[in-house]
Amino acid sequence: MDLMQCVAISQDGRILELQFAGQNAPRRNLLFPLRLQLTGALSEPFTADVTCLSQSSAIELKTLLGQRAGITIRHHDGERKVNGVVTAVRQLGADGGLSSYRLRIQTALALLAYRRTCRIFQEESVPDIVAQIVQEHRASNPPIAASFRLDQQLRQRRPPEVAYCHAYSEDM
């Protein structure tokens, strides 16, 4: 009898807990977080690199990409939650019935860096341009649509229109 079939890995009571959200989310204890490297800076999106173990060596990596994910970090003062989207995943190796994986979790807006486009806007206000770009991303990218919405409440009545706005090879 294989000992690994008798041992269930669980995140219950651990310092790190990894959760997925959404209809096609992986089951709760599929990936067991071992190590977290969380980086961030002012005016920069965070990046969380999570090294995980799994009893499955056959996880289809592309099914994890774009999944909404959250990490709970428990410490003596309470807990901190970091939520985002899986933007990269790779299998590190396998040994003795366990496989290791590394997931990169970032804010959903980080997905914009994977798209480059050139645009010209004429006779539109800046809020209208932003709304148009956000709506396009929400319509074509479910992780972005699920992660945020745009609420435009302006202090001015009607912002001025920009005669000509050009974006060349921008991540938008």
C-alpha cells in the first residue's frame, strides 16, 4: 500500500493558506503552500511567488493561469490576506509521490502588461478613454472582469475633451 494515499495534506491551521475562487477553481487542498515571497513597493503592484507541494504530478498548468487566488498569512497579531490572479505557474519537480510547483500571483491589473496595442483617441475625455479601455478588457478577459469594476464619479461636471491622444505600444 502506498503511504502517500493514506496521508492527506491539509492547509488547516497552517501559517500559509492558498485559496482559489471562481467556477473552475481547483479543489481546496490540491496545492499546499510551503514558501511565500511577497514583494511590493509604493505605486507598484505586488508580486507573490508561492512554492507549493501537491500529491498530484499531473496538474494541467494552463488551468491555473488566470485563476483568482488568495493567500492568507497568519501571524501572532492576526492575519493578512493578499488576493490576485495567477499570472505564471511552473512545475519544479517531483519526488516520492509529491510534486512541487511555483505560482506567481499578482493583481489583476498586471495582466495588462501582457497586451500591447497602439491606439488613437480623438475628441474624447480622459475618463471616457479610461472607461473604454477598461470595458474592452472586462469584456475579453474574465479574470479582470471578476476582479474589479470602474466607478467614475467625477468632481467636475464634464471634463474637457482631448483633441488627440495617441498611445503607442502601450500595455492597455
